[in-house]
Amino acid sequence: MKIKKAVISSSGFGTRFLPISKTIQKEMLPILNRPIIDYIVDDLVKAGIEEIIIIINEHNYQVLHFFRENKRLFNYLQKMNKTQLYQQVEHLHQKAKFSFVKQTDQDPYGTAVPVNLARQHLENEQAFLYFTGDDFVYAANENYSLAAELIQLYEEHQPGAILSCDQKPEDQLHRYGVVATEQDGEVQKMTRLVEKPKPGTAPSNLVNVSKYVLTPDIFPLIDQQQPNADSGELYITDTLVELAKQRSVLVHPITETYLDGGNVKNWLKANLTMAMNDPELKQVVQEFITESHK
């Protein structure tokens, strides 16, 4: 069976972006003229994913509206003799089959919760993808897909799960969940994960970037999982640590540019990275920098 389904989490509060995230989902914040989550959807579609289950907050339907057909907009543009503008959005709802699952105020919180809420869509799958909705991997090659790399790795080795990692400098490792690995032939296996290690104690320079291949084996583990003692949340990384005691959990180091839209500074860097890879926008940025230094 080929992996055909993916889950994207898009139900958090985005507190690092307050006050704008009081009304606008951080996954809908723009990287140039597209929301962050649209780059993730494109990555999944390139890999052949047919159904994308997006976990949304019960109080915020922005993502749903973005990936649903908008006949009201079409009718307006038609009335104004501007139907050609609809070409910019008419393909969005056609990219894949989209299913939307609400995360309510009564549901637990944490990164294991969205995938658990999507369980009814996934229990009969051999494996599926789980991506967070506020970060993505950029490559100059427009055909590149992180999801495709993960699927290929899964098909070759059939592990219990795979997590993607980015390499970070030693002085930044204390900000992340750092993965300890062991080599097993041509693959790396996760042995443990250390959240925000103290400086000088990190087990590697590989940090988790929350892009996974998962199997239904995780669901019984989530059912038994206790919330984190410090935050009270259910973390998918804790689930994977338990899974690694039963089945292999592989580590996939990414080779392209990881762009994190989860906070203001990284969101700005992501926009500048994308702008500098567009010839027209690159000129605008360079002219602005030149003018600002006069």
C-alpha cells in the first residue's frame, strides 16, 4: 500500500504572534502572497498524497475557507467582468481531497492531539504523513518534495515511524527537541529525544522539525500516554519515544532549507528567503537595503 493520506495540524493559538493571531491563524500568515500552509499542501500533493486531513480550531475556519471553493467570489468577479482573477484561486480546492476535523475547547492540547482526532480517517492505513502547519522545507528545484523523500524511505524500510530533522549549530540546540541516533546499516534510528538540552549536553545536532511518517501503531500508545508533567500537554514526540521501544523509528535529516513560520523573527527570515529566490523581488529587497544605508 502506498501512502495516500496526510494530516496537517492547524488548531493552535499561535501565541508567539499575538496580537495578530487573536483573529488570524498563524498557518494563514503569508509567505509572500501565499499562506504558510499552502506551501505544505503543495509539498504533499507533489508526493502523490490524495487526501489531506486538516485539524482546525472550532472557533476559526480560515483554513477551511481557503481550501474550499468560493462561488460567492466567483459571482462577484463575474459581475465586475474580472473572472480572469478567479484563476488565481480556483485550483486551491482541487489540489486534493480535503477533510476538516475540529479540535474543540474540551479536547486535550499538544502535538499528539491533532493526529489522534484524525484517527477515524487513518486507522485502516498502513502509514500516513503528519505535518505541522507553520513550517516547511524550501528547495530551488520546484519538483522537490520532503513528503516524497519520507514516503520513499518508508517504502524501503517499513519502520514504525519516521521523523525529519534539521541540523542546527551547537549554540542553538537548547531551543529544540534534539534527537539521539544510532546507525543501522544505511539508516539512522532514533534512540531518544531530549527536549531543550542544556548547553553542551545535546546528544547530536539533529533537531526535530515535526514532519513525520506515522503508522496506526501510535494510537494505542496515545491512549495510554500521560500528559507532560510540566505543560499538561500530549506530545507526539513522547509517543514516538515509546514506539521506539517496540519498533524502529527512523531519522531523516533534511538536505534543503527549513523555513519556520512559528515566530516573528523566523517568519520574517522565511519571507526574505523566498523573496531572495525570486529575481524580481530580490531586486526590490536589494534596492531597499541599499537605500536604507544611505
